[in-house]
Amino acid sequence: MFGHTTRRRFLLMSLAIIAAPVANAADDRPVRFGLTAVVVRDSLSFFERWADYLGRRVGRPVQFVQRRSYRDVMQLIETGDVDFAWICEYPYVQASPDVLELVATPIFQGVPLFRTYIIVNRDSPFATLEDLKGRVFAFSDPESNTGFLAPRDLVAKRGHSVDRFFRLTFFTYSHAETVEAVADRVADGGAVESYVWEHLRRTKSALADRTRIIERSELYGFAPIVMRRGIAPRLGTAMRNALIGMRKDKEGAKLLVDLSLDGFGVFPSSTYDSVRAIARRLNEEVSLQ
Amino acid sequence: MKLRRLNSWSLSVKMPLTLIAIVAGVAFTIGAAVIVEEREQQRAALEGQAAMIGRAVAATAAGPILQNDYWALYKMLKTVTAFDPATARDSSVNFGMILDPHDRVLASLDPANNPIGLHFVTINPSEEQRFRDLLRTENAVTRWAGDSGFVEAVAPVRANGSPVGLIVLRLSAQELGARNWSAAAMVLGLTSAFVLVGSLLGAAISRRMVRPLCDVVSGMEQLSQANLHGSVPRIAARDCDEIGQLVETFNRISGELTEKRRLEREMALGEKLMALGRIAAGVAHEVNNPLAGMLNCIDTIKARPDDPQLPKRYLPLIEKGLHRIRAVVQNLLVELRANQTGPTDSAGCLEDVRRLITTEMEGRGIEFRWTNNLEQTVCIDELHLAFCGRCRRLLPVIHNLLKNGVQAMPQGGVLAFRSWLEGNTMIIEVEDSGIGIPPEDLGRLFDPFFTRHSGGTGLGLWVTYRLVQNMSGKIEVESEPGRGSLFRVRIPQLLPGKVAA
């Protein structure tokens, strides 16, 4: 009789001991999650639902933070203002492993990869990238692989001087707005991430349908979700598990449908080798100059 | 011609029409003023809107211009002007552009036609100069180009005091035009409705006002037509205004006139009765005198039936008395006889009258002057077309007047007869140099049994007067006691249409 009671009390105590640090960790401080132009942020309610979903999984409220450029978001990571971020693959391969760590990679059309589309206005006469010589071209972000480096790489591969090929270029700081710039004919051509374009075609077909693809690049590792070094490993694991687990429950699956993604997964670093190759070529170019 | 016709329009038509015209004139003038004012206001509002948008873009454009952030500039233009390239035609902004100081396009709402980075080439040289001048201005400038269908706002962009760009915006004025049209249509509709209601109201009011006047007019007509009989019904006065007073006055006048006519009728009746009395008295007197003599004769004959001398002596007296009575009766019936016209009766000639009267004044020392200037000199029959059926009435008239002249000159004198045509009137004058007629007798001259000498019956001139009246003629007398009298008879010619009657 006595032993029974003692054992139950012990169990309760040990539960309390285990619970204490969890309770400490589950403070009200929100987990800040940086977003870039990688995702199309056209629905506020979606991000509220996603933040709510992730918050429940990691045990702390999640707050999305949007900045116009990749550089701004990278700075937020460096200064510790955000804990996680969905960044572009180029800043990821460029960044020091001391600064950030890969959490998960989105799976798009079955693979953790995407590419760059060179798009022109549906009604324009342009058929190839060559036709855009001397024209106005829209990039998304100077730190973007698919929105800046990859199209430049495509031009360079054809033997053109990248800086003189186009008459005028500008940054829209958003893949979605690149599509808009081309659709409105402000730019004759633009480089857009395949994921964003396909997502827009699904969600905003009126805009995407006013453009057409004239060139597709090779595949690159999909823009990853990273966390800054120095946050609690348990939080990182919780976020990774929350992201990876999205495809396993109904609510998460619905959010993935809204994101036009198949899910999140953990993939080897070699997934980003093609990005590293571009970065290398670019660095060689820079060093040559 | 038209004016005269307008003048003859009824007041009940003219007044409502005038009111309608006034109401319509005022309403349409106000409507037009409202439309013009509305148009001006809309235009000013559109210019203000253009200037506001221009200033809004200019105020935020300096930073992106300096950074060559073409996309930001385009988004700014697009956002501020709410321009949607997919449905460009539905937007009020149909042209928007940001230029750098060298007329290069930094952003354009129509990038297909004005690509960024290139010179804005479609403007003509004068416009180019205008934009260059505007680069130096401090404030937004608007320009109304309604003919081209837009309002233009040009706003310079300045950074640290120097011009770095120029915002050019054009707002479509076509929508404004459409709005103006719809506003004009609304105002016109309202005005028309107002005119319709106002006109109906005005027409009703004026009809109400004019109706008593119309009643008075028709009452006047009735009054003039209702000669001696019947009376004019009273007109009900609605208001106590001038028209009401007019109606009241008319009612009073018509009442008084009716009363006067009634009195006249009564007086005429009285006069007739009096004349009848006079005639009866005259007849009684004229008949009574011979009757008394005749009865005496008969009494005497009856008293002495065996005396064979008596009938021989008295029968002529009785016969004379009866002739006298017959003469009186015949004269009284002369009017009746004159009216019994028949084709078998042959008219006498003026010459017959002349002969007759000449024999009558033989031995009286009278000089007779005969002047017949009627175109057909001798016989009145010749004038029968013009004076048809009246010759037999005319001859006794002339005969009576001549006889009257002879009687007026017991001591002899001059008797003149003149006849002529004056236009459509036949004029006959008989003038004597006899004793004349005292003024107090002139009024009774043509009364029956009025006589100024013992021998006459007093019916001659009365018969003459009745005959002349029968011929719709007139008889005038001019006389001076002691110097003679002039009788003038005027007989109007019958109109051809009336000849048969």
C-alpha cells in the first residue's frame, strides 16, 4: 500500500522536474521567422494560420518578419533579430556555417529543387534570351540566385557581357513583382523562380498568364529554411520536426497546398552544389575583374 | 399677318401659353446655368485631382529617382493613380509618366509605347520646351485639354533644390464628359418635368383667371344680341380681385340694361297704346261727324216718309258722309294695301304723279318746278331692279308730299320737286314756299290725325311716314315758319340679294 503511494508521488515529482525547464522554455517570447521574396506573401491570413500552426508545434508563438531584400533578412539573422528565416539558396551557400544552419528544404514537384524561368510578356515577339539583347530586364534581388545570378549565368554562358547585354535592368525585390513588371511590360523580360511562377499561375493566373516562359535554367537546391547559430537546439529540432511533419497531418497538408509545396524535408548539402558552382563562377568573374 | 393672327388669339390660350413660355424660359435658363456651373466645377475638380496626384507622386519620387529604382517609381505611379494596365481604358488616368531632366522615361504607365530609359519621343518640340520650362517651376501645373479628352498635370520633382524629374499625368476627361452628359440629362429631365408641372399649373391658374373674363365677353355678346327680349344670366365671381370687380360691374350693368330694356319695352307698348287711342279717337271723331249728319238725314227721312223731296235732298249728303268715312278707312288701310304686293299691280310713273298734281294746283297761283335727275327719268318702273316692289309705295309718298306742299300755300308760291341718286340712295326732295311749320309742331308732324288745317284728316303725313319706314327709308323735315318747308326722303337701294324679298 505504502510503496504504491510513494511510487505515484515520485512519478508526479519527476514529471514536475521534467516539466519545469519545458515551462521555462515555453515563455511568451515569440519565435521570429524571417521571410523574403522567395514566397508570395499575398495572403496575410495564410501566414497567420501558418504561424499559429508552427507556434503550436514548437510551443512558442511564431512571428513572421518580412523584409524587402535578402540582405536585410540576412542582417536580421546576423544580429539575432530573427531565429529562423526562409532565405535564398545563394545567401545560404555564401553564408558561413558559423552563422546559420540548414533546418529544412521545401519539396516542390517531388524534389527539393527549382529553377529559373526567363519570362517575357505573352504578347511580345521575344522567343529566346537572345531576343532580349538591348532590352529592359527585371531581376528580383541582387542576392537572389534564381532572380539574379542564374539569369546572369545564362547570359554569360551565351558569351555575352552580362553588364552590357541588357539596355537597362532593375530590381523588383520580389519574384512575384518581377512577373508583374513583365506582365505590365515595364520590363521586356524577367527572371523568376519557377516555384513562384507556378504558384502564381495557380493562385493568380490573371497575372501569370500575361507572361510566357522562353527559357528554363538548370535545377538548383530550393531556397532553404535556416536558423541562426546559437538558438536552443531543442527549438531548432522542434521547428524542423514541425516543418517536416506538416505533410503528415491534415492542417499542415492544407497549408502546404496553399504554399504550392509538397512538403519540407532534410536533404544533403550536395543538393545546393549547382548553386555553389554559380557562386564560384561569379566569384571568379569578380576576381578576374 | 402672323402678328394679327396672334392678336386675335383668345386670352384663355394666350395667357397659358405666355405662362408656359415664361416658366419654360426661366426653367431652361436655370437648367443651362446649372449644367454650365456643374461642368465648370467638375472640370475644376478634375484639374484639382490631377494636380493632387501629380504632387503626391512628385513628393515621394525624389528618392527612387536618385536611386534609379525604376520599379519603385512604376509601382508608385501605378498605386497613386490606381492604374491597372490590364484594364487601362477603365481608369481615369490614361497617361502617366516620370521623366528625368533630359526627357528620358523613368517610369511610364504605358511602357510598351514609352519604354523606360529611352527619350520621351512622342512629344512635339513645343511640348518638349514646355516640359523643360516646367522643370524649373516649383508647383504643379494643370492644363485643360478637353478637346483632346484629357486634363494634364505636370509636377516637377526636386531634390535638394534641383530638378531631378518631372511627373506628367493625364486624367481622362471623357468620363467627365459622360458625367456631364448624364448630369445635363438629369437637369434637363428635371427641368422638363418642372416645365410640364409648372405649365400645367400655370395653364390651370390662368384658365381659372381668364374664365370670368371669357364669361364677361360671352355675356357682353349675349347682351348685345338679346335685343329687347331675354336677360343675360349673372356671372359668378370667384375672387374679389380686379376681375371679380369687373364681373360684378358687368353683372350690375347687364342688370341695369335689362331693366332699362324692360322699361323701354313697356314705354313702347304704352306709346303704341296711346297712338292706338289717338287713332281710335281720330277715327271716332272723323267717323262720328259725318255719322251724326247722316243719322240726322235718316231721322228726318223717317219722320217724314211721305215727303219725296227729302231722299232726293238728303241721299247725296249721306253719300258724301259715307265717302268721307271710306276715305278715312282707306287711308288707315293704306299701309296694309302697300304690303300686298302682286305682280298684276302696275306701278305708276313719276310723270303720272306730275300730271295729277299739276291738275290739282290749277288756279292756285303755284309755280311748279320739276327736276327729276334719276337716271331713268320718266318711270320709276325702270328702277324696279333696285327699288323693286316699292314703286307703288313711293308714288303715294311723292303724291302726299306734293299735296301737302300745295296745301301749305293757300296764297300760292313755288313748289319744287327734285329727285336724284346719291350712291345707293335715292333722294327725293319736295320744297314749298308756304306757311312753314312751327318748331313745336315738328315733333308731332307725322302723328296720325295731326293736322294744322281744318280740311285735312291728319292721316296724309302719317301714311307717308309709314310708307317710307316700310321701305327702310328716312324722312327729314326742314322748316321755317312763314318761309316754307322742305321734306327730304332717302330710300336705300336694296342689295341684289334682297331684291327677291
